[in-house]
Amino acid sequence: MGPRKRENAVSTLCRLVRLSRSWFYGHGAGEAARESRKARRAARDKALLERISHFFKASKGRYGSKRIHRD
């Protein structure tokens, strides 16, 4: 709906796809929060992967997921 926002009224577009206008405006506002959560999750995942790789290399590839998780 973004590119056509200029061509048509928001209320008309929302009526066509059966959405409320409040959802339309709320969805756009929530996008920044979703991106922020994705970025934080990616950072946590990267840090966790580094720790897992460290333990795996330190064990010379002998430790599996259960033992790495326990340590």
C-alpha cells in the first residue's frame, strides 16, 4: 500500500483490503520497533554463535550441542 498512498485516499485503500485505518497507521509506526527487535536479536545470535564456535574449537570438535550447552 505504500507506493499507492499518494494516488488514493488511505480510507479507500483500507476499505478495499478490509483493514481499519487505525491498523494501517499503527502498522507503519510499529515497523521501527520490529526492526529494532530484529537488530537486537541478530546481535545476540552473533554473540552466541561466537561463544559456541569458541567452545567447539577449544574441544577440538569433540563436544556436541548438549555438552556445549551445559558448559
